[in-house]
Amino acid sequence: MPQNFLTDSQKTEITKAIQAAELNSSGEIRIHIEKICATENVLDRAAEVFVNIGMNNTAQQNGVLFYLSIDDRKFAVLGDKGIDKVVPENFWESTKALLKTHFAQGLFTEGLVKAIHLAGEQLKHYFPYQSDDINELPDDISFG
């Protein structure tokens, strides 16, 4: 079961990283973990999940999804239109490379926390916190 992929303390650590990354930004970060990728292309599945969990409904189109398919050993990082058009050209690729390095060593929590931090820095830079900001999406990990 995908819910058992991480321990409770690892889930808490990741959720705290999301909350810290979103603290100084209007952006939204989500983690979604599934057992098997339902499509051939992992980016296609990540895009489906992005819509299914409402990430395409943020006011500034600044959501970032980290998608993991554990049995298939696939993952994707997907940013909405607003963030995608402003981050440096190689940002998503370098973030995926960081995750791949950590995941290859079995360091899933550590990799996700570092990648969340990087995404948070970009969100903070391009979408700084506004006094009327609300948390548009839950910070907890979703499972498929």
C-alpha cells in the first residue's frame, strides 16, 4: 500500500517541509504517492493527478506536484503554468536529478525534503507571501 511507503515520522517531516516552503509564498506544493503508474508516460499520469487533486485551481497557477509511483520506480515533478514560465530553464530537470540521486540511495524523505525546499525558494522568489494569502490546498501527502 502506498500509505505504508513512508513511516509516520517521515510523513510528518515531509509535511513540515511543505509548510515551511509555503510559509513565505502564495505557492502550493503537494506530494502524491501511488503503487503503480496508471499510464505509460509518468508525466501524463502526474498531469492527471495534478488535476484530480485540484492543483490546477490555484489563483496564481503556482502549484508544484511531486509524483511518485513506487512499484514502477517512476517519479515526476510538475509545475503549473504560472510557476513553469518563471523558473530558470533547467529548474525542473535539476530538481529531478537531485531526487534521482537520493532515490537511487533509498533516501526518499531526504530527497523530497531537499526538492521541496528548492521549489519553495522559487515560489518565494516569484510568488512572495501576501498578507491576504490563504493555504489553497492541503499540505499532507495524498495517496492513490
